[in-house]
Amino acid sequence: MVKKIKLSKITWIILIIVSLSLVLLPIYVMFKYSISDRSSWITGGKYPVPWFPFNPTLDMYRYYLADTRFWANAFLSINVALLTVALSIILGAPAAYSLSRSKFNGKAIILFFILSIRLIPDISSAVPIATIFNNGLWDYLPVVLKLSLAHTLLGLPYVIYIAQGVFESIPKDLEEQAHVMGCGKFYTFLNIVIPLAIPGLAAGAIYVFLLSWNEFTLSYFITATSSVPMLPLPVYLKSMFGAFTPNPVGIATISLLVSLPVIVFTFALQKYMISGSTAGSVK
């Protein structure tokens, strides 16, 4: 029995080490290249690329952190992603709650059509969406709002699907007790249901943030057909790397810098992602 327990623990430890290696190795490779000097990545075939630079340097970090245009574009992308998350949650949570609590024929079909929006390739909808946002009627809108509305079209179906499953897992007895005590439907939804659904909504928010942060197609067409001083980071990186072949040091450095906001946003919301938050809520 003792041998079996030890073998089980050893197996789990090995699996954990392998999993961490698969996650951390690419990050380490990017970090290594980001601080590499020229002789550490241009070897000319005389020696293998070292696992750690010969003379580590932060020159590429200084270059990008001193680039005011990079900071302006990063700030635009952060604002777009946060506004996209807010719009997706504000619009998606009530829609998902209505679907989870309503009983009618064809609800599964409605959910299917909501998700089927994501089956359409982004390139198919990029041109008409860009044409709508860049005509005379929408010129007064700032680019951050145009991009956020476009990204909400992509993230909203996922939020509705995720939140609908979360709301269905919340016992209806809580709402019935609140109604007996005189609470209205809106008060019950806002003060009782939403706090219990925060773990699932946080997961949806992280997914939508990542989707908006990485989105290129809609952002490119919306900004390409209008004269804007700032660009989302994916479009900015394309314009920056389009004129020449970038070296691995520049790619690794900017990849790490671009990853930081997603990591910070994920860690900021992870405290809300507690599994079993509704366990024991009804005796």
C-alpha cells in the first residue's frame, strides 16, 4: 500500500514537472532571446546557440519602453479590451440569465444560432463592419469605441454561452426566497444572482479580454479605412514588422511586453474564479 501511494505521488510529481516545463520553456526561450547580445543568436554555424546569453543586455527593452508610439498603441489596446469586456458582460449576462430561467420551445435553437455567429470567418464580416463604422454616420465615434463594438460582436456569443451555463447551476430556491421576502426581479438578479455567478463571469471576461487583445482582422480593416493616429497592437506590430525581417531578439522582447497586460488581467480576476462558490448555499 505504501509503495502504491509513493508511486502515485511520484507519478503526479512527474506529470506536474512535465506540464510546467511545457508552459515555462517557451517563456524562458523568449526571455533568453530578449536579453541576448548579437553573438548569442548570430553564431554563423561556428557554435550552437547558447541556453543563456554570453553577455545579457536590456537594450531592446530600453528601445521599446522609450518608444512613445508603442505606449500609445498599447494604451489603446488596453482600453479597447477593457471596454469590450464591459460591454460583453453588461449585454451578455442579462441575455444569458433570461435564457437560463425561461422555458420555451426552441431555446436550444436560439443558443445554437447565437454560437453560430462565431462559425462565420472574421474576414467575411470585416469589410461590411468596417464600411458601416467608417461611413459619415459613425465618424463622430472615437476609434476605441468602434473597435470595442466590433470586438463585442466576437465576444458576446461566448459570454452568453458561458454565463447561461453558470446561471443554470445556481439554485432557483435562492431567488424564490428573495421574492418571498419582497425583493424585485432586478434586485434579485443584481444582488443575489450576479455575486454567485462571478466565478463564471470572470472566466468569460478573461476569454473576451484575450480575444480582443489578439484580434487583428476587424481592427485592421477598421483602422485601415480611416485616418487614426493610434493603432491596436496587432495592427501596429504588423506595420512595424512588415517593412523588414525582424530579428528574434526584437520579436521575443515585444512578445513578452505584449503578454504582460493579459497576465496582469488574469491574475487580477483569478481570486473570483473559485470553484464551488454556490456549494452549500441551499440547505
